[in-house]
Amino acid sequence: MQDYGEALSLALGLVLSGDGDLYQIVILSLRVSLTATALACLMGLPLGALLAVTRFRGRGGVLVLVNALMGLPPVVVGLLVYLQLSRSGPLGFLGLLYTPSAMIIAQCILITPIVAALSRQVLEDMHTEYAEQFRSLSLSRTRSMQALLWDGRFTLLTVALAGFGRAVAEVGAVIIVGGNIDHLTRVMTTAIALETSKGDLALALALGIVLMVLALGVNATVQSVRMSAMKQAYA
């Protein structure tokens, strides 16, 4: 076990020197999480818009289900994806297990309900405000959804950033389906867990610093987008 002061000094050195192994892990983490976030938005935003503008029997139950899925246990998601992608599973022929693609699938499943639930709330509030105007223009359901998604794009960007923050911090599901293989599926969270268990605090701290900077950057961006949206609304 390294001395904490020495480990922190070495960690800062790794970050500032542009260590190849460190930034390979960071780049893979960003690629996996950004791809998962993009896919989750492609599915979650239209679903949220659909739930916001439609009324049907059983809608309350669907909303309860979507909100409940926001709290999906990551290890359970990882296990379910593993069972589907393993050799004996129905999708085993694709050979995706222990690849970045499997990690993207797991993260996408985790954050799609978050995107759908948060966007539904945002768009439903907007729809309540615009409903009379939409009726006067005789807009179809599809056109109403498109108008809401466009008008709420700045607020929905904060939803996407929230999904990305959840994805990049995930460890349970990705370690099950990715295997934490060096130079292939090792991302920041799984590497931190591994290096800490090995007692190599320098690399773990370096990755932790990068992860914290990303988290702060996401939060700062969210706040900036919200302020820009508010200024535009009152302009």
C-alpha cells in the first residue's frame, strides 16, 4: 500500500504527463458512455414526448413502470444482459459479450428510463401550457411532439447530460458484461475498483481525479444550459 501523499503526487503526475494507459481508459469510457447516452436519447426522448401528449387507459401504470425503471439495480441489468449475450443465450451468436458493445447495451438499458421519465415530465408541463394553441392550429400528435421536442431542446439537453453522468459513473453492470479486460473493456470505474483492490492507489486516484473533473464539467454544463434557457425564455 502506497503512502497517500506519494500516491496523490504520482496520480497528479500521471494526469499531467498524459500517461498513455490512463488516457486510453478515459477515451474508452467516454466512447462507451457517449454512445450509450446518444442511443438512450434516441429512444427515451420520443417515448417521453409520446407519454406527455397522449392519454390512454393504463397510462398511469406505464408512468409508474417508467419511473420505477429509473432505479434499476445495475448488477441486475448486467446479469440480464450477460444471460442474453452469453454463448448459451439467445444472442450469443453475436459474440458481443466482453466487448465495448455489451457495455454500451447495459448502460443504454440503465439510462433510457431516466431519459424517458425526466423528458416526459418536462414535455408534459410544456404541453399543458401549449395545449390550447396546438388545438387551435389543429396539429397532429406527431407534429405536437416534434414542436415540444424542439421548443424544449435546451432543457432536454440537461436530461441528456444527466443520463451521461449516470452512464459514465456506472460500474456494476459494465464489469459483468465487459469483464474489465485491459486495453479492451477497462473503463474508469472498473479500473478504479481493480487498482484499489491491488493497492495501486496512484492510478486509481488519477482516474478518480479525471472522473471528478468530468462530473464537475457535466454539472457546470447543466447549470449553464439552464441559465441560457431561462434567459432565452424571458428575452
